[in-house]
Amino acid sequence: MRFPARPAQAPPQLPEWDPAWSRIVEAATTDGTHAFHVLDTLPALRAAGIEPQGTIVALHGNPTWSYLWRRLARATVEAAQSGGRAWRLIAPDQLEMGFSERLAHEAMPTPKSPEVRRIRDRIADFDAVVTTLFAEAAGGAYSGGAASAAGSSGTEAAGTGPEEHPIVTIGHDWGGVLSLGWAARNTDIVSAAISLNTAVHQPEDAPVPAPLRATLAGPMLPTATVVTDWFLRVTLRLGDLDAGTRNAFRAPYETAQDRWAIGSFVADIPVDANHPSDSELQRIGDDIAAFDKPALLVWGPKDPVFLERYLRDLRRRLPQADVHRFETASHLVSEDHDVDGLVLDWLSARFDTAAEAPGRAETNPAEGPSERSSAAAAARDSSAADIRAVTAILDARRDDETIASVDFAKNPAQQITWRHLWHVTTSIANGLLDLGVKPGDRVSMLVPPGSNLTAALYACLKIGAVAVVADAGLGPKGMTRAIASADPQWIIGELPGLTLARAFGWPGRRISVSPLGPVRSRLFSAETSLTELSRSAHRAELPTPAADDDATILFTSGSTGPAKGVRYTHADISALAAVLTRVFDVREGTGLVAGFPPFALLGPAIGATSVTPDMSVTKPKTLTASAIADAIIAGRATMVFASPAAYRNVAATASALDADQRAACDRVELVLSAGAPVPLELMDAIAGVFPNASIHSPYGMTEGLLLTDIDRAGVAEADATGGLGVCVGRPIDGVELALAPIDDAGDSADELVQGPEARNRLGEFVVSAAHIKSGYDNLWRTTADSARDGLKGLHWHRTNDIGHIDDAGRVWLEGRLQHVVTTARGPVGPGGLEALIDADAEVSRSAVVGIGPVGTQALVAVLDAEGTSLSPGLAPLELTARLREQAARTGGHDLAAVLVAPEFPTDIRHNSKIDRSRLAAWADSVLAGGPVRGRV
């Protein structure tokens, strides 16, 4: 079959495409002069009287074309018109792709065909186009290029230096590796590189991804890529595309003649060392590993072709790279998410120093460095000066024979002395080092709370390994996503955890908790066990982690989207331990029953005897009064920490306590509850179990575990004011609070307010403290957004929680930012109305959601049927009228409807965080006539 040549041409009118961007560029490549269709925003910028202050050179992959960069083009032009840095975008269609020139061919493409355009040719093509356009912009003054695969040459674009006019590359798919290769060979002019879902190296011990294997199989290659549009259609299904967008991507590839280059590109994928392009790809990989400029890796983890192992390889080659994962995205990540906004934010942070918000340095090598202001650094260093190392107390009590921890998950309960705990953790630490664990390595902990987890965690802390803790409550799917995101080098697991790791292919070399025997060790790939490591000889000295080194990655509950990894440094954890000591008087020797897993791990850091009660960590309601009393007796505890869901069951089962157990509960001095606000009726019930205890409900989150505090008397006092929402008290010592007011569109302001200006306004709470997170793991933009505020030069965290601060300085929670209802009368925090509704005797719990367009949404109350006599559907008329009257009288709001849901979607960790988005979709369907008992 013969394929005739065709000249380059401009695209037809397409959605989101500005014809002013299109131009045909003649460029001299390695095999002659060819015509390329190029997306170039320079004419658009100059038409607006704007000269570029930087250039982005973009390269698409296979089988897309420069249409892939249309949104980035528009975003750069609009940003320049709004006064931001003017970035020129140059995005050529690769030769024979998109609307660039088609060459003549005599046969179908095959891996060994001399007509196939090789990787080295494509980099040379890219260089030729860029060189031509740079020379044009400089009036002919530009010279140089990267046509030579071995070297780099060139001068700065338009005669300016890289600081005044940075050049940044961006690529996707095979355009990612090609643009990275070009950048690595032109470091004298390239200032930074960005890559979306790409691959540099195919591991020898891993198969080529299944979709590619199928396409590369003999006669399937031309059939799937050229004769039919199968490869093109499959690729376009790897993104959330509407029909118009899908047709726009297909526009240059309507006929087999048009698609010849798609097959050529696939044929040039090096699958083994015998492929003609393998050696060139290896050289590119080496070049990329030598690239030391700033880099950003953007990733869609649901990509069936560019798998996690390719991101792992890129991070190894580019350890300085920032990473941002869009957890719900697939291959066409820029079609699914706001990649153009992310890119502009990252470029601003890198090149517009005045725009950088002060904050803590990002010390995780996978996240990349960022500057922190001198004021924030000084505050951080000052606060860290008085904080002990995480393992300091454990090391100091190495000869102490008193009880350090009691684990009721074991039968019988296991008691460990401080001396034994020090010895075991030190031996395991040495054993891990002998096995090859290095400081900074990530170790996934698939171990339930108890003595084994404590030993493994503190062994890692001693050598600077980073503990990754993903809550089992996330379920296999959620844990798979979390662990893939953290990408640990090691796994320490009990048998259930190792079973999941094997079934779902989680990364990391495996260590079991107990010896498995030869057969099961091979089955689960367990190299050794904690038991065996605990017999390791002690070294004279262990590595000493720095205060700003990462200590642990804790994952959020995943109740409002994919669970996020929260990075805590050694200084962060030490600061948290100091808060417990300072605010709640938790001293060495205190007995602490921890039914809330994060705090069970702090016992050795604060010198407390920590007791893990008999309960399921994924089911807080399994904690009984007898179990907590037995734990109090075993640890001689005077302090109890659990979640509200756990306390409800403790109160409900208190009648089963015997005399000794009641006496033990009588000795408790302090009761803490975290994970969700605790209403007064629950506090009263808790007081019935612990009559002599001071009952507190600190407010916090995974990103900042202790932020405010309120006691039982404070809750009663707040309830008496009739305030809207749930009062969580005042900021604790060391926490500074600000408010970002919410506008009519439901967005929080960029400017923060404090003091009188913040009183009685609906806003997002923003906090600063020494013990809040250092950042999110592999979520560059999320980290930057949450810490974007520079008030007073402090490191702030946007909590995403909304509410108001009353005249007495108390914090009232009214929901989450994404759940704000935007009515015609202004924004409404759902939590305020929910607190009113929940006070009704017929209601167990509620969720207030918005139905309709933003700005004119109607308020709908959804009630939980569980534990009530209510039937799913419309609420009884009398109850509806009563709730409407209460909402209007106390809150000044109109309830459009009151519905009863068959179930309430909540998180597993706390069994309290309601997924209002799902309830809103259900309510909208029901009010439109849909089924009442449909899935919520």
C-alpha cells in the first residue's frame, strides 16, 4: 500500500481552538526542510501589545497533536493580559502528525522499517522548529540547537539570559521523554522542565503494558494503528472527553494515509535491547538523570500504559522534581483536570519570586525544594529549639523496667517495659539497616495499632526511615491508591496486610511481623520478619535524622475525596508531643488509653504508658466500656483518648461494668475525644462513665491533630448562646487562627482577617502552629494552595473547614468549604442548620445540601433513617413544618424540602464525616422524581 505526501495545513474550526494560534513553519531537519503546523501564541500576545517574558515549548505524544495544549495556550494568554508573566507557548505538531506535513511512504510501518521516524529524528525535528522560531523572534540573532544527540549548544532566546526570559519544556506521553531529552541536552538555555505521564525506561523484569503488547504483536501493529483507527479510539477513551473534543483530536487522522505516523510512532517504541531506538533511549535516560534544573512531574495514576513504575523511574532520575498526582485521572490527564492552572502556578512559584507565599521549606526530595521566608524560618527555628527529638524519652529510659505499653489486641494482653521497648526498637533499627533500609526510605506499615506497630514505627524513626500509615478503613481500593501514591520501598505487614499487598501488587520489599516459614515467606515474598530483626546486634551509632527530615506520611480518611498523604517531619511530631505535654499536662509516667490510633503512637514520644484497648481499629463502635476499663486497669491510666463513635458505644455498654471496672473509670482524670465534635448529650453520657474526669473535645485533623479545645462546661455555655454550628472552643496555646471570608459564589477569600474583623463572619479557618503538617505528599499544588498565605510571615494551613468566630473568640464549625450552599441570600454553612435540626427528638442526624444553580441554590435537609422510625422519602409533614419553622426562626433560612435517606455515606475512620456531595446528588434525583431507595 502506497501513502502519498501531503503538505502541512491549518486546522479547521475546532472547539476551544483559536485560529490565530496556527502557523506553518518551515524548518531544516536532519533529512531536509519540512513544514510543521505549530501552535504559537506570540502573534496573539503581540496583538495585545505584550512581549513575552518567557517561553514554554510543548510537545505532544502519540496519537494526539498540538490541540492537547489549547487550554494551556489560552491560560497563558489570559494570564498575560491580566498582568501576569507573559509566557509564549510554542507547540509543534510532530512531523506527519496533527496538521504537519505528511511524507510519502511505500509500505506499512514496522519496527525495523527504514521509513520509521526514530526517536533521535523526532528530537532533531523539535529542535529545528524551536531553533527556527527563536531565531525569528530574535530577528535572526539566535543560533544553536540540539540536533547533535551528544552535545548541547545555543544562546538565549531573543538575546536575553535564562533569568530574564526562562525557557521551559513540557511534554506528554512520548512527547514527555522527547522534550525531557531535548531539555537535558540544552541546559544552557532551558530553565525548567515539566512532564505529563511519560516513560523513559522499560524495566527488564517487568512486561510491556498489556495495551502496548497487543498493539505491537506482529500484524496487529498496522491493523490497529494505520488501517483502522483502533489505537486512536482507545487512547481517546483514556480521558473524559465530550464528543466535540474527541472529534477535534481525531480531525487530523481521518484516513489511513493520515494515520501512518501513528503506526510509525508505535513501531519505534523500544521494547528490548535489539530495537533500533533502544540505545538512543538509553542515552536520553542518562541525559535526563544529569538534568539538575527545576522539574515538575504531573501524573494520572489510572493510566493503563504509563504505570507507576515509570513515575518511580522518573523520580529516581529527577530527585529534585516536584510531583503532583491527580488521583482520578488517566492517560489524558490534562483533559481531566486543571493542568494548565497547575503549570502556571508552578511557573509562578519558580520564576516570580515576589509571588511566592512564605512557608516552610519542602525538604522531601520527591517534592523538590522551595524557599521559605526568613520570618517563617526564624519562627520555625525558634519554636523547634525547645522540642526534644521524637525518640529522646525512649532512649533516656533504656534501663527503665516499668511498663511502657500494653496491647490488648494480643491474647493474653502483652505488656512491654521501657527497657524492652528500647532494646527491641534499637535491634529492629539495626536489622533494617543491615537489610538495606536507608534514611529517607519509605516503609509502609500494614500493622494494626499495638506493640508491633509501635516497635516498627520507632525503629524507623531511629534511623530516619519514613513510616507510611494508610488507614485500613480506606478499604483495599483506597489503600491501593494511597500506597501507590506514597511509593514505599519497603512493607512491614501482618499476614492480612501482606495478603492485600500481594493481591493488589503494592510496591515495596516485604517484611512480615512474625516468621512465616519457608512456604508462606516465598508466597508473600517476605525476606525476613520483625521477630528476626529484633535479634540484630546493636551498632555503636545509628544515623541521626535531622529535625526537618520527613518522619511519617499519614493518610487522611478519604471522606471528602481520595485520601491524601500528609507529611510530618521529626520536628512536627516532636512539636505535637510537646503540645500534649503542655496543654493537657501529659507527663512521663501518665497512663494513656488510646482508642484513637494516631495518639497510640505518641506514647513513647511523651513518656506515657500507652494502652491499646481491645477493639477493631476500622470499627470504632466495637470499643466497649468493659474493654476500656480493662485497659485503664492494665495501664493504671488516668487519661483516655477515643473517637465520639467509640464513646457512644462505651456509654451504651456501661451497665456491664463490674465494681473493679467502675472503680478504675472513677480514677480517670482526663477524657479526650477527637475525630469529630462531641455534642453535650454525649459529653454527659461520657461523664456518667468517668464521673471524676475533665472531659475535653479538641478539634483537629490529619494535617493538624490538635488545634482548638473545649471542655464539657464550655460546650454547655456555648449551647446556651444559641449559636449556629458546633462550638469547638478556642485555639490552644501555640495555635494562631485567622479567617478567610466566604463570598457569594462559595469561595474563600485570598486575604485573611483576624480580631474584630473576623467576628461573626462565615469563612474558612486558617491556622498556624509548629505542629501542623509540612505538606502533602506528591501533591505539589495542594500543598502550595493550602499554605499560600503569608500573614505575619508564618506557615499557615487552610483547613477547608468553615464556620465563624463569635464575640467571645470561640470557634464554631459549620461544615466544609466544598459543601457551602450558595443561596440567593448569600452563602450558608450547612453545619449551622444541621446542629439545629439534629436537636429535634425525631432526628438522629442530618445533612443540609444545596440543590440548583450556584448562587440560587435551595436548601434541602436530608435526615438519616437509621436508628429512627422515619421511612425513606419525604419526611412527615409535621416534622417538616417543625424543622422549617426552627430554621427560619433561629437561622433565618428557608428549607425547600426535608427528605429521609435510606443510608448516610460516612467515612470509616470516624463514622461521622458525612459525604454531603453524594447526599446532594441523591436528593436532587429524588426531587426530580427518581427512586427513593436508589444508591446514595
